[in-house]
Amino acid sequence: MTFKYLFIILFFLSSKAVAQQESYCNPVNLDYGYTPFPSFTQWGRHRATADPVIVNYKSDYYLFSTNQWGYWYSSDMYHWNFVPKKFLRPWNHVLDELCAPAVGIIGDTMLVFGSTYSNNFTLWMSTNPKANDWKPLVDSFEIGGWDPAFFTDDDGRLYMYNGSSNRYPVYGVELDRKTFKPIGTRTPMYLLQDWRYGWQRFGEYMDNTFLDPFIEGAWMTKHNNKYYFQYGAPGTEFSGYADGVIVGDKPLFETANTEPQSDPLSFKAGGFSRGAGHGSTFQDNSGNYWHVSTSIICVKNTWERRMGIWPAGFDEDDVMWCNTAFGDYPHRLPIATNEKKRNSYEESGFMGWYLLNYKKPVTVSSTLGNFNANHAVDENIKTYWSAASANAGEWIQSDLGNIATIHAIQINYADQDAEFLGKQTNIYHQYKLFYSVDGKKWEILADKSKNKKDVPHDYIELAKPVQAKYIKLVNLHMPTGKFAISGLRVFGNGNGDKPATTKNLIVLRTEKDKRSAYIKWAPVDNAFAYNLYYGTAPDKMYNCIMIHDFNEYWFKAMDSKKKYYFTLESVNENGVSEKCKIIEAE
């Protein structure tokens, strides 16, 4: 056999062994920076970012977010490349952080501007951001603004929106394309109406405790000659952090002439990673819409946050939707669906792989304090297991209960005794992942012993599924702190029966407060979670809450002036049931 033919055979075999990545899993696996402020580390140093903007520029995706000393770009929305860049003012090297940045596209030029209440922050431009080639467009962008956003209309006119307050509305204004000075005065776009829309109430339990709700995070999307103005509310630290949307007939409108969609555009109040507020909407290279927004941890500090990306779109009635059902389970990447245009909420790309190890038995090499092993499989990113050290050889083992078909693994690291402040560009995780049928004979599932990337939410999609009962993660190297895991999540199919359909769904909407309702249903023996879908029309139940363990829910997110519809499906490691009969709530 000649060397030429041997090379061809080896190339073919290697290409078969490493299949093209088809899926991703939230939280997005990025090399998140650590908080740059010592005052934000009262319960430990930790990673933090929020307020993401993704724009499609020259067929690549560019992602900017708060306090990262740079930005990312990607061709496939899975492999993200970090570009270090401190957006310093040319004459001032003190304030070098981009907080809640605005990113806009004008023709072939990208604009970037950070939040400020002053009138002397630089407006930056680039026609080659991949090469980190930036120039000041306006040295002192006099209009300023917190949580800004740019929008270029089809006619070339440029607008900016901004605002972050629990007293004042979000504003919009047109900018002169030559001078970038405002044309006219700002238009008040929207101020929250929590007296009507329950989801806008402040607090983890939407009860307006001690503070009024905040509105922030403006974004504008145009579709079918309609303008969809998006905003974040009611507070970044809560599970109900969401993005709402108002539809108008022009880029600047006052809400006296418009009415918001009753329910949030992006809402994720349940599951492993919660929250879906202050984000942006963008299109992939096939024209499909996506929504990226902030998800929460908020344990070590209010600003401990991550990011999630969800499928989005518009229905036949031009109602804007974002699908967060199974929103932290594996979903299909744009590169895997580039031959197909998404046509409905149901075509959102969920891979159909279910969580296999929810609250299943766990054994570990050691435990630090009360950071117990079961926290790694409780579907709560706020809790975590920590080993006593970061030594090579510390391990965690998950028992799936039965032999299951495994398609993917997500490893979510926690920040226990981390030492870093600010962005780190030379850190990495290393580990080995094993699988076994009997817990005695182990085979390699993934070998990251030579990995040199920072992967705080590493996600491994297997080229071919495997049959296993046990998964074991063995630490080799941590970038900082202890070996700690908030979620060792195993996805696939449990090779058993799907759960039964739920029965006796009851919705008791209170007369005292139409924003709220008590919801209850008969428990399903072989279900560990339920997806509660709801909306203001039976064919538009676009919001979903995943509820674990309980067969009741106190729901406080309704529009007090609208009739509501609810349905429910039960979930286990083998799949989902049929949805139950739709219930109306007057």
C-alpha cells in the first residue's frame, strides 16, 4: 500500500470519528471574564457578564457583553474566538470597560459604544473587527446614554435607544449620519406598567418588594414593515428576568399609541439556568431569528450572570416569539440547519435528548464543607458540589440508574475559591470523561488532557451515542480555585417509557388580582418535571416554565386584561408526554 492511499484511508477514518458539531447547550460556553471589581466579590471571586449583543456582520456572528475587555466572533455560533480589546478613550485610560454595550451596523461599518452618563465617551468604528482594527468615529459622543442600542432602518436612517431606571422610561432618538448628533429631542418609548402586566413586578416572586421594577436593555427589530421594540425587566437578579416587546409602525413611537405584547418575548423562569432578560435579536445566515439574553446565577453577587441563546421568530400574524422550552437542553446549531428556514415556534431545533441523571445517585472523591455531591445533579445552577481541592485525580461519578443511550454531556464549573479578577486569556480546564455499563470497566468518553481552552460550561456532543449506566468526570487541571461542579448534565434517552399525560389541570385565577393564578395538576409517577405552556391565545402559547418535583405552581405573570390559556406536558429521561387538554382562565 502506498503512502498516498494510506493517508487517504486514515483521513477518511478520522473524519468519520469526529462528526461535525450539530448542537449547543445553554449557558453558552464562553471564556467568561471574572468580575473586575473587588467590591463585587463579597462572597467570593467569580465569573460575570451580561447584557449581550450579537450582530451578524459579513456572515460572522459578533458577540459583545459587559466588562469583558474584548469581544467574540464565530462562524457557526459554537466555536467562539475572543478578541482582546479595551475600548479606551484615546485621551483617557481610566474607564476601559464596556458596560452594556451598543453595537450597530451602518453599511459596511460596525459601531460600538459603551454605557455612560457623561458626554465624552468614544464612539468606535471598524470595517475589520475580526482583525481588531478599530478607530474612533466620534471622540466625544455627546448624547451618551445607559444601556444603549443602535438601529439602522431600511432607508439608512440611524436611531439610538437607551435607558435603565425604575422611574423613567426608555428613550429613542434619531442620529445624524454625518455628525452623530441627535435630531430633535428624545422620544419616551415605554415605561413599565406592572399594575397590569404581572411579569413586570420586581422580585424573585413578582411581589414588588422594597423596589419598583426596572426597565432597561433596549433593542429594535424590524419585520414586515413593523417595528418590534424590545426591553428588559424587572430586575437582572431574578428568575423572571425577561425581555418584553412592543410593536409600532415607526422607529420612534410613544406607547400611548401602541400596546405591548402581553407576555414577555423571552422568559425562562424554570430549569437549570434561569432568566432571559436584556438581550438582542439577530438573524443567522439562513435568515432564521435568534435571541441572546442574560441568564442568572446571582449567588456570590447580584451581577454573577451568564448568557443564553434561543430560537426566535414571527408567526403568520406577525407575533414575535422566542422558544425557551427545554432552553437549557441541547439544540441544533444554525450550521446544522442552514438548508432550512424555520417556519414556526415548533421548529425550534430541540435535539430530543433528555436529562438522564436528575437527582440520581452521585459519588465523589471528596467534599468541601456543605457543597454536597447531590448539588451537581439537582438542576439548579445556583448550587454546586466542590471537591476539597483542585488536585488532579479529584472526581465525580453519576449513576444514571439504568443503561441509557448517551448523546451529549454538559460540564458546568462553579467558582469555588477562585482568585482571579478581570479577563484571563491564558487559562484552561483539563479533564477526562469516562463511561461504564457496570461501574467496574471504564472506557474513555472524552479526553481533554491536552485542552488549552477555558471552558466553564463545556459541552460535548458525541460523534456516536454510547450505552452506559455510569459517567465519571476526573479532574486534571483547574484554572483557579477548587474542582467544583454546578451541573454534570448527561443527555440522551433512558431507554424506558415516556411519562403519562398529566390530568386534572386546574387554574384558579384570583378575582383580587387578575395578574396571578394558582395552578395545580395530578402528579405523574414517572415524571421528574413538567413544562407549563401559556399564552393569550390557544395557538400562541409561546412561553414555557419547566417545573421540577412539584405538581403545583403559583403563577404571577399575566396581563390582567386578557384571557389566558394553559397546557402541560410531563417530562422524564425518556421523553415527554402528549400535552394535556388546554384550560381557559378568564
